Amino acid sequence: MAATDLTPDEFGFISTLLKDRSGLALTPDKGYLLETRLQPIARTHGLTDVKALIAKLRTAPPAALVHEVIESMTTNESMFFRDTKPFDHLSKVVFPALKAAGKSRIRIWSAACSTGQEPYSIAMTIKEEAAKYPGLQAEIYATDLAEKVLERSRSGIYSQFEVQRGLPIMLLMKYFKQVPGNMWQLNADIKSMVTFAPGNLLGSFASMGKFDIIFCRNVLIYFDEKAKADVMNRIATILNPPGYLFLGGAESTIGLTQKLVPMGDHRGLFTLGV
Ligand SMILES: C[S@@+](CC[C@H](N)C(=O)[O-])C[C@H]1O[C@@H](n2cnc3c(N)ncnc32)[C@H](O)[C@@H]1O
């Protein structure tokens, strides 16, 4: 059965579930994604196909099954120093500005951290810049909806392929050691700079406190405009002024909120509006 065989009612049910629980806006042309991601779950649970899985989801399903379905539909692609520029902006624009503002303690949130490359790239950037900021205390909090990626993040172990994507060789040599299986283990010093926790961008941010810098990269592209604007507006409420938000290369606050405005030429970097 192809997912395109789903009735409009079945497709409507599953897309509403995903949108309500994770923000994912699934367009009808993405039916094949449902098939490839949900078929293995159906099989594991002894169900004949995706239709049967959807039927089960409609009748008071166990919370774990719902989470498994939601998690299976996430896209967890990530890499060290993704797009390079944000990390240049961090060291050349944001850190100097926070120093000029007299901040010696900063809190950073990696809001959809996937397998950890983003928060660990932030941690390595801080380490590399540390000499310029004596006494700087930085806390990095990293969250994701998907539990499987958080487990991987916490391990700090990456494949040869993963460390070859975006990570400068000098930093690989400095902060990783090779372990059996052609894998690379991040050193304890960098690992200890990051705290990982589950977190859904659709949920309340109230318990997390405030941040000076937020990375929310390459996740809002999967949301519809209303959900994007809602997350951005709530992010603005937990940023300490001047407040810095990093979005992905294809993402912007323009047309969605005036609470966060682009920072001139610094593509992908936004700050609190006046
Ligand atoms: C493509 S990855 C981006 C990772 C990293 N920020 C980067 O730019 O490389 C998107 C991540 O967003 C997570 N995600 C999706 N919906 C989410 C939500 N509602 N709340 C928190 N994380 C979510 C996914 O699990 C996935 O790990």
C-alpha cells in the first residue's frame, strides 16, 4: 500500500496529529514520507499497514506509540559548524557585543539540537574564544523533541563521516579522541559544557528561565506560518536584551514578527526589535 492510498480522512487525521504535537506541517505531496517512516512502526507493533496504524492511533493509543510516530516524522539532519557563518557571527559579533554590554554570565539555548553537533559547535567556539573573555561563564542548554537524538547527543560519539562534515581538522584533533569502530569521542571538557533535555517548541518556555542567545535553526522550516510566528514571539519573551536569535539559512522573522529583527548584513542573525 502506498501512503497515497490513505483516504483524505486518514491523511487529515495524521497530519493534524503531527501538527498539534510537533508543529510539523505535512503537505499532501509528502504522503510518501508517511509510508516510509510509519510502515516500520506498523510492522513493529504487529499491524498490517499504515492504515491499521492510523486506526490504532484513533482509538486511545498508548502515549509511547504516539510519541514514536511523532519522533519518526522528524528530520534530524545536522552537522558541526553548520553553514559556518552563524559561528563566525557568534565569535565576531555576538560575544564582543555581550562583553561590551558588561555580561560575564551568558545563557545559550540550542532549541532543536538534534544529535548535538550544534550545541557542541557552540561549546567549541566558546573554548576557542575563551582567552578574550577572562572570567566568562557560559551555560549551554540543548533540547529536542526526539529522545533518540538526545541519547546520541549525550554520548558525544560521532562517526568518521560526521566529523568530516564541517568540523575543522584542528578542532577534531584538539577536542576529540578516536575510539574503536572508527568513531570519535568528544572530550569531557566540551561535553560538560552542554546540558541536554527533552523539549518541545510547542510547549511552554516558562520553566527554562531567560537566555542571551538562542539557536533555533532548521526546524521552523517544517512549521506553518502561524506556528513559526508563535514560536518566534515566545522566543522574544525569553531573550535578555539585546537578545540574539540564530535561524537557519532558509528562515527569517520577516513577515512573521516584529519582535525580532534581522541584524543588518549578518545573515541568519536576529535581535530584539525596539
Ligand atoms: C533538521 S534538525 C536541525 C538540527 C540543528 N538545529 C541544525 O541546524 O543542524 C531539526 C530538529 O528539530 C527537532 N524538532 C522537530 N520538531 C520539534 C519541536 N516541536 N520541538 C523541538 N524540536 C523539534 C527534530 O527532532 C530535529 O532533531
